[in-house]
Amino acid sequence: MALSRNKLYSIMFIACFAGYIWLYFGLSHEQSKDKPLEVCLVKHFTNIPCPSCGSTRSVLSLIKGDFNEAFGINPMGFLIAFIMFLSPLWIIVDVTAKKNTLFNFYQKIETYLKKPQLAIPLVLIVIINWIWNITKGL
Amino acid sequence: MEAQKVDMFIMSNGKFFESHQINVIRERLIALDDSKWAMISTIQFKDPTTSLIVSILAGSLGIDRFILGDTGLGIGKLLTCGGLGIWAIVDWFQIQKVTREKNLQKIQQFLY
């Protein structure tokens, strides 16, 4: 395992921080009614939405409390919102208490996800979600 | 181990490691017992070129990270569209180094 505890925590913390800034941008952009913000490389190059396209819109509608719309845009938004909400809190608790519960949890999850009986259904779910994304034309 | 065998190993597998690590690997291999040769010579390493190709083609889906065994980071890349495209581009330049580090970890299990 190459990833050390501190490296994992800083990556996750920076990612969540960047995510919150991105959400703030999305919120302020939404009110100005311009063309929607799109940075996805896959979509720019191929014109096909990627599996996680629309997750910003999904999280934004989650913030407004519209669960049905969030699910309709991209169900991955629920997962992202959950991780973004939970992981900074968990990291802060871990760092202040000088423990590594999150790191152990991450490693355990990683070994579970490598098992084929769990990995194959999850890959199928992602692909089905991708096909749905393409058909609804995000 | 015989120096000749070790040099043969280094010649055929040198591209899988960072150049500054090769000398250390060579010394360790020479100091190693001959009985481990069968194991050492059959380890499968990951090719940095392959991961670079995968990273360029499917990097924003995180597939390069999944292949290297970093499942957690792969999911992170998949969920965020390759870190809003930034992480995907950073990984085009980083993934070869990461692959070589993974290979070093793999051979280190046998060296020590």
C-alpha cells in the first residue's frame, strides 16, 4: 500500500475543498442563467456525456432539497454529496484525536471492492447509469 | 545469485523501474539466495507504457487507477469526471512514475 495516511487525508481534504468551491461557483452561475458550466473532458472531445456528467447539477438540486430531481439528473450525486459531507468531518475528528480510523476504513473498503462478486455488479451499475445518461442527453 | 543472471533480469525488466532504483535492485538481487530465482523471474510487472495509453484514453473514468490497484482513487476519479479534468491531466504525466513505484513494491516483497 503506497498511499500513506497523511497523503490520503490531504488528497481527500483538498478534493472536498475544491468540490465546495466548485459548488459555490455552480450556485452563483445558476442564477445568472448563462450556458451551463461544463469542464468534462470526455464530453468536450466526444460529445457523449461521461458516467458522472450532471453530478454537479444533481448535488445542487440536493442542496435545494429536491431529491427526485437529483435522482433524475444523476443518482451518483447522492454518493458524492454523502462523501463530501462526511469525509471532512471524519478527517478533522481523526486528525484531532490522532487516530487513523478513516485510513483503516478506506483500506478495508478497497480490499472489499477488489473482490469480483462485488466489483462486477458495481461496474454494471455504473455502465447502466452511463447508458441512461446518454439516452437522456445530459 | 550469479551476476550474469541478475544482469539478464535487469536487461529484460529495466523498463519497469525508475533508473535510480535499478542499482539498488541489482545489488539486492546479487545478495539474494539462488532458490528465489524461480519466483523472481516469473513476477508479472505492469508496463508503464500501457498505463500511459489507458490514462490518455480513459483517464477521466479512473480506469488507469483501477488497473494499478488504487481502487479508492479510481472511484474518486470516476465520480468527479477525472477531478474536473484537472486530475486526469496531472495523471497523464504522473501515471508512469506511479506504475514504476508499484512495480518496485511488488519486487520488494521478494527482495527483503
